Amino acid sequence: MRTKVSGAVAMVSMALVLACTACSGGQVQPEAQTGQARTPRAPSSPAWPEPAEVDHDVIEVGFAPHRLSVAAGSVWVASLTGAVHKISAADDKARVVTEVGSSLAAATVAGGRLFVGDTRGSRVLVYDQKSGHQQRVLRMPGPVRGVLTALGSVWVTAGDSVVRIDPLTLRRRSVTKVGGEAAQLAAAGPVVVVTNRVDFQVTGLDANGRVVGVADAGGPTIGVTVTDSQIWVLRTDAPAVTVLSRERFAPNGLIQLPGISYDATLVGREVWATMADEGKVVRISPAGKVIAQLVVGRRPLGIVANGKSVWVANEGERSLWRLSADLSTVGT
């Protein structure tokens, strides 16, 4: 079922959210004079834009939608209650693909197959994309936290490792130990970025699963998104984003947020991040300013952009919210 909801748009002044050691109000902490990258520290709290309500569509997908992905022209929803929903761009209707009865981390599509990460079962379930029939159960070395299609493989974070799977033969191509608890994944050109739930390190892997970079994020991280020149990793020990340089794979800045975030997506040149405890989505400019806070449903977690729409999974209720990607007047 889809419901149309309208709300008033709030407008307030914005504040810079990046701190610089050389001057107040700067956007990025510079590197040390020795050339060694240093871990940034959180700045003092700025004044945030007032929360704003915006027009949105509501699509019911059952309780506890968790993570979202866009693949094969559809939006895929993995639920903590064990269901996978598919939302087709043709009609925006949510259809149940499978119900597992276990806590699901993520779902994505590659090679005509649907790959579903089962956290509790430490496995990846493989289905035929069209028929929905289960084809295989792939055992993983630990709880599955993330599933990504990138660089010709399906990448899975499981326990302290990243497993790379051939989407056609379903064979393991590589298993790379990164330590701690590997969390979410994102593609940054020829590199797959891996966050960590307990360690401070963010790891970069090449197309063959080899470690090509390790960066200190200053704290544990889960969510990650990538811009044209940067990697933004979401801290779970503080309401902040550690910004890494894609070229050097090293920290070069810190963005403070109004709350802790576990997922983010690139919308045009902006980054939009969910804040579960606050029930909001923040829009962040390329320069690092929080330019708007958007009111959404209860406990928003997963977020993904697809064309002119931004989809938000409200884990505390039974819905996805679809927002317009063009909200340039909100908070400005």
C-alpha cells in the first residue's frame, strides 16, 4: 500500500561542521607537517538546522526493514524478521521474494541470482532472481553483516573476514581476514572499502581480494559511502563521519552529525545519512555542512538513492519512505 503524506518545510541557518586545527570554522583537518595522516578529533557541537517535514510516499514492506540495495532495476529490502522484498520501478509495489525466518543483513542481485546475507545463520542464501527458487546455501566463516556486488564478484563480510564469491559458479574466489568484525562494504573505483564494527581500521581490497590500504578511522565504523574523491565512514562511537581520501586511503577530515548514523548514500553531490535514534535523515553538502534534517519514520536505518528517489528503511515500523532526491529548498 502506498500513502501520500505532505508536511511543512522548515528553514533555518546552517553551521559549519568540520573543524580545522589552523582556523575556526574550517572544513577539513589538515595532515601533520611530517606528511603522516593523523586521526581527526570531533569539533565542538554546532547549531543544527531545525527538523523539516517533507512530502513522501509510504510503501509497506512488513516489520523491521533493515538494509536496502539497488540492483537489476529494482530496490531490494532485507528485513530483520527474515523477509526479502522487491520493489519494481514499474509500479512501486513491494513483493515478497522469500521469507527465511532469520535475521537478514542485506540482499543484492548478480548474474541472475539473488544473494541474501543471513546474520544469525552465518550463511548466504542464493535464489533464482526470476522464480525465487532457492538454489544454494553458502556457509560463511561468521555472522554476515554486508553483501555487495562489485568488480565482477559478490562480496560478503562474515565475522573477521571478507569472502569474495563468483556469481556464476558460486565458488569462493578469496577469503581475506581483516580482523575485528567486518561490517559494511562500498566500491570506490577499483577498491572495495570495508568498515569494522569493533576495530578502528577501514580496509581497502583490490579486485582480487588483496589488502591495498588500511586507514585509522578514529573509532569503530559501520556505514560507508563514496564520493568522487572521498570515502565517508560513519562512526558508531560518536555522532561523526571520518572522511578518507580515496587517492591516499588516509583520513583527512571529520564531519560532526546531530546523531549517530549507521548508513548513508550519495544523492547527486550530497551525502544523505540516516539517524536511527533521532528518526531523521541529514543532508550533508560536499563541503561538509549539515544543510537539512528531514523527519522520517521510526528508527530509520538503511538508505539508498535510485534515480530521482531516495528510499529510507524505517526499522522501527513496517515501511519504506520514498523521498524526492530534489529537496534543494529544504533548509536553504
